[in-house]
Amino acid sequence: MKAGMTTLGLLVLAICPTVTHAFVAYAIESYNTGYILRTVNAGRNWTNVQTTFNSLEAVGFRGDMRVHAVGDGGALWKAMLANNRTEFCDPMNAEDCRSPWTYPPGNFSAVKTGTTNDLTFCEFFNDNIGIIGGKLGQIFQTRNGGADWTKIDTGRILDLNDVAISEKTGRGLAVGRQGYSLSSNDWGWHWTLIPSLLDKHFNFNAASLNHNGTNSVIVGANGVIQVSVDNMTSYRSANFSGAGTIFLRDYELLSVEFFDEVTAIATGTGCLVLMSYDGGINWVQKKITCLDKSDTVLYDVSVCEEGYGVIAARDHFYYTNDTGETWEMSPQQ
């Protein structure tokens, strides 16, 4: 690692194009010390930009360079990074895209959330409206870019693990233990239980909506993949074409994301990468070379519609620039 950095357990990250189409991502350590990392060359190299004394669990990122990270004990950190150049900066073709970005050291600051419960997710619909939440079913919404947060009554106290949003339509989907799932159609202001998903055998880890919010995918323990193609009205089990070569029930799926309206990716234990090309209905295994295939856990994946994407393993990354068709491991630093 670079001077001043330690070996990190990289668990979660967020990636999206900025207003200048450059590529920025953050990753977080989920132990007693939290590190926020940044890449400015499409995931090839990473720099530690903030060390906290919180166990961090998730990060939300907006195109105006506003970043929020959440974690245990209600921890919330926020920052505004500056962009001093407006022309296009292609991180895959430019040798170094660091020049457009300025980073004032130490500009992350802690924010009071009004809760001491662990926060496990953070997503922003736009520059003003965002959602955080997690343990005991708590959800908080901001409408002023994170300056203030309002607690939303969800009606239950089951833990939530992830939230998915459609920036275009304002739809949201929060998922957690025992199939506990909630949907929103008003930018996260009100949430409605999805009764058909309640099942003690379902433990959902992650969810994703396509950009129009018509299709949603939920993944979890025992290789569960639930898909909806009707605006979260009904769900059914997705199809997997690799039956006989591997058994999804032997894997835990930890993350899922849509590249666009129909292309989606899911990751999990055992170096497992799955791809769907029809909105989450059918899935195939995608080959990826891991350091130790049986022991490598791919904790999180984050992508953008330009085709860039990054997968976070325990202490390294994999990156793609072709919508997940091929993956390369970031060099150890």
C-alpha cells in the first residue's frame, strides 16, 4: 500500500460519473477504524482520503462531488470535493485524471443523525434528496443535501441491509432480514411493506432498480435472486442457466447493480460473479480470475451506465470498462 496506508478490508463502495464524466469511487473499511478511499483512474489505483474512528458500512455519492458515508452507532460523515475543470476527462484513456480534482485535506466532517443504531446504507436520488438507514428498520431522509435528516416510520423493527433507488422516477426499495422489504414511490418519503417477500428463509443482502424503476432485483443468502418486472408489484425467482455446474444455494449473494435498463451484475462468496442481460430475469456466471477462488469474497459491486465498474474484495479491487464482460485486478499498492 502507499505510505501511510494499511491493508484494508474493502467491503462497500459507490461509483458514478461526475458532472464532467470523470470516474470517482469510494470504498470503506468495516472494522474499528474506517477508511474512505478514492480512485481517479477508473479503479486502477486508490488513495486513502479520510481515516475515521467509526466502523463504516456504506457510502453515497452525487455528481456534484457530495459524499456521505455511514456506519455503526449512527455514524455519518460528509464532504464536498471540488471540481475545477469542466471539460471531459476520460479515466480510461487519460494517463492520469487526478488534475481535474482538488481535495482539501480533512474536509470530511462528522454529522449527527439522531440515532445510535448502526447505519448500513446510503443513497441519494439527487443533489438534495437522500436516504440512510439500517438496524431496527430505521430510515432517515434528507431534502437539503444532508444538512438535516428526518426519521421515517417504517412500521417494523426488522433490520434493513440495503436500499435501491431510481433517480429518474423516485422509486425506492429497501430490503433486509426475513424477507423484510419496503417500496417507495415518492423519493423515500413513505414506505410500504411488500408482503409477498416476507419469509423467515429469506435474508436479503442487496437490491437494485434499473434507471426507469420498472425492474428490480433482490439477492441474498443461499443464492436467492428475486426479480420484479412490474414496478415492484410482484416478485418471482429468477432463472440461473448454470445449474449443474454450480449450485447457487451454496453461495451467498452480497451485492447487485444495474448498468442500464437490462444489464445487471451480482457478486458474492466463492469469487462468484453473475450477469443478466434481460432485466434480471435470467442469469449466467461470468468468469473472473480471483487470488483464491474458493476463499475470495466479492463484497460489493458498483457500476455506471458508461460501462465502468469496480468490485471490492477483502483487500483488493477488480475493475471493468466494458460493462462487466472482462475484469482486471487493481495492482496492490
